[in-house]
Amino acid sequence: MTPRCRWAIVWAVLAAGASHGADPAVSFRLGAADARATPTKHGHAHTGGGNIDVRQPAPDTLLITVTGVAVAGGLPLCPSRATLETEVCQDFVIVFDKPDLADATLSLQGRVVGLLRNPCRGNAEMPHACARLSFLTDSQEVELATLCVPAQVASCKENRSIYAREGPMTVPVKPGRYRLRQTLGLLAAQSWRAVIPGHAAAAEFAPAPALNPTWIVYSDPFHGAAKKDFGFHVILKVAPAAAAADPAAP
């Protein structure tokens, strides 16, 4: 390789690094947040997870993740039921960092990863996983977009590995205050007639060890599954309108 070629490669690398590190023209500023995970249990039931994580990997990107587990086993003469309802309310401000910027676009997409197990005479469901974007004024909250991943259900004697994705959905935005409401619902129920040990109905949408191993038999059809990405992930990305692109998958 000639010296001229080597210098050309060096300049190309330096230029790419400078471009990658440039400040975005529009960005997020996180504001107030209110989040909660509410479990309910009846009979031989268990819940786990309930983690709520809000991250800003870049000035123009937000990633919000919620996780959870609901599992129910049978008892003689007594049905069992477990639910976990999670809700996140995150406020943020969109700021135009370049004074000549006129328009911007916000991209919103969601992804759900998890497992459903239903040995029979029970239910294992993810009834809802939604994200709602609103613009905030001094007197009201104006809804701009709603994104919902389709509900997931495991039928009798059905075990399902779930990967569901929706979006991206794009909306025009201007500088101001916004709010994202994100919800995830999980349900597991078992009839009083289903009393076989280790055969529990389970909705598992959280990394290990949220689901106690004692609830899983060795012959579990998903034995050894990688669970680090389990949960409901929502990613928001804001960009100048002319340069708006689909956000990377969370």
C-alpha cells in the first residue's frame, strides 16, 4: 500500500468519527416520571420482574423497557390466578438545537419478547402492550399516536415463544413538552382441577431469575432459552424531518 493510500484511509476514518460524534439537530430532555408495577395473586401463584428502565443512549434517542412474570399452578378445589400490570408515564421536552431547523419527526416502535406456557385448563396471556404519545399544553394532554403490539395468548396445551414488533410509526413534532404512557399486562390462571406438579400456566416476559426455577419442570420445552432481551421495549427517535429514518430495533 502506498503512503498516499494510507493517508487517504486515515482521513476517511477521522472524517467518519467526526461525523458520528456531531451533535444532533434535535434532542430529548427527560422530565418528570411516574411508574409502577402492580401484582395480584390468588391461590398457588407467583409474580416476578416488574423492572422499569428508562435510558437515553443518545441525545436524540429514548429506550424504555418494562418486564414481568405471572405464573399460576393448580390447587385442589381452588383456582389460582396471577396478574402483573405495569405502567410508565415519562415526560420529556423536544428541543431544536439548531436555530435554522424548521421541522422534525419522531419515530416510535415497540417490541415484545417472552414465553407463554399453558399446560391446559388454564390461561397464559399478554392482554396488552401499548405506548401512547401525547403533546402537553398548559391545560390539556393531546394524544398524537398510539402503538400497540398485538395481544398474545397460549391455548390449551400450547407453548409459545413470542417475538412481536410494531412500527415504526412517525409523527411530525415541534419544540415543546411531550408525554409517553407505556403499559404491559400479563395474566396466568389455572383451574382447580389442574394439580399436576410443575405444570403451571406462565407468562414470562422478564430476564432470569424473575421466574423461580421451581416453577419449571426439567422437560420444559424452552429449556436453555436466552432470556436477556425479554420484556416490552419501546424506542423513540427524533430527527430533522428531511433526515428522519426508521429507528434501530431495541
